[in-house]
Amino acid sequence: MKTAIVTDSTAYIPKEVRESLHIHMIPLSVTFGNETYREEIDIDAEQFFTEVKQHKHLPTTSQPSTGAFVELFESLRKEYDAIISIHLSSGISGTYQGAVTAGTMVDIPVYPYDSEISCMAQGFYVIEAAKMALSGKKPEEIIARLDEMKKSLRAYFMVDDLIHLQRGGRLSGAQAFIGSLLQVKPLLHFEKKVIVPFEKVRTRKKAINRIEELLAEDAASGAPLKAAIIHANRLEEATAWKDELAAQYPNVEFTISYFGPVIGTHLGEGALGLAWYRP
């Protein structure tokens, strides 16, 4: 059986990796005024953060239409026997539901998968699924493996400015005001498919140290882990952190990823996170 792997742009998997693993990507979009850009196609992360500085208001974000999913699935039907469609958490976007709806409208088995997370944490699932699909594994086997991964996957991130989360409807106005006033750098994570505070930390350095402590808990056994440092236009800081962590944890395979336009709209420039799982 030949299975296609589909994901959305918020997994932020580099184009060369998508192409090498035959991953099919459907984009979400950001809109500045009257101009709409498909992320990872019309605009990349670096261009996005430059564009944000030139506008008074934050852009809006939008999910792919059901029609766009149907069109993609129909095109894949010519070459594949089944489709696994892996998307960002249904708690923060309707993208997953779009895949579910489209799957009922095409003449090919579609297995929508809610990652319950986003960014490279979502990308971990996609890459694993793609490798398994290329080796000929059946959709049911791939889904079972993704469910197994979900048990060990952890991700924490911090934002530089709470106002982006507040404007995007992800944080109440009172929380944003108090957090900014006290210079709180809340550690955030996904719980029950939505973004919630994990802990409140007073400074960026303390937030980074706390994330390191959480990684250390899982890395202490010496078992292999795969991890991604995720940044919002802070490549130099992310690279330095990667080098520091790699020296401490030889059993952890680190990569660097990024918060792209759609997720960056809600987190803001300067956000930093770390995701990992047991392979």
C-alpha cells in the first residue's frame, strides 16, 4: 500500500526535508491589510518579521479552505492508496477539522491526525510518518506509532511580549497587562489541545533554565531523545543554546527550527521553545 503524508505549513519542516521524504504541505495564510500571503510559499519567517515591523497592526491568520484540502487529496488519489493528514492542534485552529471534512468528500481513505500541538513538535510526527510510509508501513501502523510518540513528546515555550497572545485571543487582557507589568515570562505548553501557562517565571534567563531542567528530567536516564530548539527570529540565540545543550546531553539529537508567520503572529518575535520525544 502506498500512503501519502500530508501536513500543514505550521509544522515548519524545511522544503528540502519535505521533498526528500515526499511530504505534501498545505499552507495556512497571514493577511496584512489587503495582502494575503501563504506561509512557506509566498512569505518565510524572516520576511514575515520584517513585514510586521512595517505595519501598525498585527496580521490576521487563516486556515486552508475545505476546497483546498479536497483539491490536494484528489490530486494525491492518482498516485496513492491512502492519505494520512497530520495537523496543528484542533484546539487552536480549524485546520484539522478541514481535513476531516475534506476526507469525507473524496474517493480515497483519509486518516486525519490531530497532533494536539504545533511547529516542529508537530513536525516530529510528520517526519516519522513519512519515513514509515516510504518503508511501506500501513496507515494503521503509522497512526499507532504516532500515538506512541505522543506519550513521550513534551514541548515548552516562552514569549517575549504577552501582548501578541492577548491580541490573538490566546490570553485575557488582564493577564497580559499584569504579566507585562511584572516582567513575567510565562512558560507555556499545550494541554488538552490548547495553549496554557505551565509556570510563571520572572526573567527570560530563568525561563530558559527552567526548560533545561525539564529536559534534564527526561534525559537523565541516558536513553536517546530527539529535540528541536524553536525560535522566532532569534537564530543566534537558538544556535548558542543548541551548542550548550548538545555538550551537556550527548544522548539527545538536537536540531534548530522556527516559529513561522502564522504561529509567530500569536507568539511574537523573540519567542523561544524546546520540544523533544523518545524515538
